[in-house]
Amino acid sequence: MNVLILGSGGREHTIAWKIKQSKKLQNLYIAPGNGGTQACGENVNIDPSDFEAVKRIVLEKQISLVIVGPEAPLVQGIANFFQSDNELNQVAVVGPSAEGAELEGSKDFAKRFMMNFNIPTARYQSFTKYTLADGYRFLESLKSPYVLKADGLAAGKGVLIIDDLDEAKIEFQNMLEGKFGEAGSVVVIEEFLKGIEVSCFCYTNGKDYVMLPEAKDYKRIGEGDTGLNTGGMGSISPVPFVDDEFYNKVITKVVEPTIKGLQTKGINYHGFIFFGLINVNSEPYVIEYNVRLGDPETESILPRIKSDLLEMFEAGINNTLNDFKIEFNPQTAASVMLVSGGYPGSYEKGKEISNLPTTDDSIILHAGTKEENGKLLSNGGRVMAITSLRDTLQEALAASMEKAESIQFDKKYYRKDLGFDL
């Protein structure tokens, strides 16, 4: 099987690393990839949102499976593009239709979907610049802190949690006036839920599903979960508080009603669903949906899957997913993200990376790197993740932290407190 992965981050390197192990793989291409993905397959320098360029590569390389890593091409309708093109409609795409991608592409759509299908979530209302005064009144009806969400895609930065009511009103107005561009033309205001978060994932063909390992990710830049939100500073899998009782509630109250809801609405969905959950007094509430694997969670969940991913995708495509038995490694995976100094604000690229480990007792997964003139350089805010699998959480974290310390580039930063809340 010839496979094309779209994307360039840590998630895509991890998917490529995992698929390279498949006995069903013939050739692997990553577009555009990064400085690490070229060890798994061939990097192809195209933009995943340039559908005509993607089509050319698919036909030229005789691709039979496309895995869409990031959310933007999904929201833009790449699955629909393949389905409606006579030369592409026999190529399988792991990624939902544009209609399914609205679960991530529109917070308002996702909240209405949850309300329609009785999926537990926080109380909310949506507002535009024409209903600003109504938004102020809704904020006044809530208790601090206040949760403001840009409706559209904002690269993981469109959510604000604010303690002060007056400041929340100012930021609410700023969002409607363009703080996050078009993504904030509608703003969702939610009640704040107090609890501990967990990310759960399934792969589905829209009818049947397979649950993947869960993970706990760390979004804030500062230790103790302080400071600005980032794309993710690391992740841990499994999550100790996800016991059988909580897990069964996730299945019956969240996962199955979501898939049934998609069927009821006639939405074509083949791909991953990410359930961003919060555990409130042992009850799962949905904070958000994503329509692809999370990053940095992918870096800790895929190394724990023992099964062949291409076999899983084949089962989904052939409607035999119910018969597919997924196997997990019982060890704990701890993934630590190295980032550029200044991230998530302004930061410099092009820093030479040195002292990469030569042993394979941990997995080095590139996020923002490129190779130039034989040197590996930083090429993003999040540079690389180090994932270690060990028998205990403490051992896994210690192994990843040791590697994180040894890898060198100018102004390197990483959080040393992952797992502090577990």
C-alpha cells in the first residue's frame, strides 16, 4: 500500500513512525513533512490545503490511502474533494467530510450538536457583534471564571479563561471586533467547569469504532499550568483516574451518542474523533471535539498501540471494524515537548539542534524542524518531543526528561513538571 500523510508537525511524524512499522506498507510520503519524517518516508514539498497539488501527488505516486493530519484541510473539505473527483474517489481518506469537520470548525455547531444528542457539556450561548449586550448579560449570569471561545479555527489559541468580569467583557468585545480574525465573528460563552481534563480518541468509519489510548496533555507554557496556552507542552498516557467506571461513562454518554448523532444527521465520517473531556465529580463532560488526532497527545498514544494501523484503517474501509481487536502496550508513555525560547509569543527559527540521542530507548519525534546543508535546524515554536515508554509514570518521565536535557539548541525550553496533577 502506498500511503500519503498530510502535515508537518509532531503528530504527523508520529503517524509516519508508526505506519513505517506496518507490514502492509509499500511506500510512504509525507507532505510537507519535517526534518524527522524523512527517516520514515519521502517528504513532498506541497501545502496540504492545495488540493490540486495533493491530487497530482496522489496520482503520480499511486497513493491508495491519504491520512490527513491537521484540521484546516478537513474543514476546507479535502474529503469531499476526493469523493467528488472521478480520478480520486477510489482513494481512501482518513478524515471526515467538511460537514463532519464542523465539529471542530465551529464551536457553535459542536455545542448545538451536543445539546441535540444529550451529550454532557457546559451551559453556553453564542453571540455576534449585533448581540453584544446580550453577551454582557449572559456573562453577568455566570460565576467566575469566564470562558470565551472563538467559534472558528484559531490555531488552538481562540479560547480565553478570565477571572474578572470587566476584563471578560472587554475581551469578549475584542474578539467580536477581530482579535482572532474571522474565527471570532461568533463567540461562544460557556460556564466554567472545574475538574481535571483528559483527551480520549476513537477511530470510526461512521458506523463502528475502535477506542485508542487516552492521554493527559499540558497546554500552558508555565509550570503548574500557568501562563499562555500553547499547542501543547507534552502528554502522558494512560491517565490514572480513567478507571473502568469513568471509561464506561465516556463510551455510553459521549462516544456512542456522538457517532449515533453523526448517523442521524447523515454526516459522512471516516477518521478520528478527539473528545476533549473534563472529569467533574467522576462524570465526563465534553469541552471540545477535534476531528483529527491531538498534538501532543499523538506522541504518547500511538507508541502505546501494538496493532498495525494500516490493518485498522483497512478494517474501517472494508466495514469489518467490529472484528478488529486493538492491542495496547500496558506501559506508560511520557512525551516531553522542547520549544523555542519566546514561544508561544515571538521566537526565532533556524537554531542548530545538536546532541540528539543515538540510542533507541526513547523516541525522538520532530515537530518544527528542517534539514539544511546537513544540519538539523529549529523551524517552529514546538521543536521536538521525546517519548519514553516505561513500567511506571515516574520512570517514563525521568527517561524523557534526561533526553530533553541532553538535546541542545539555543534558548531551548521545556516543562519539567509534567504529571504533577496525576
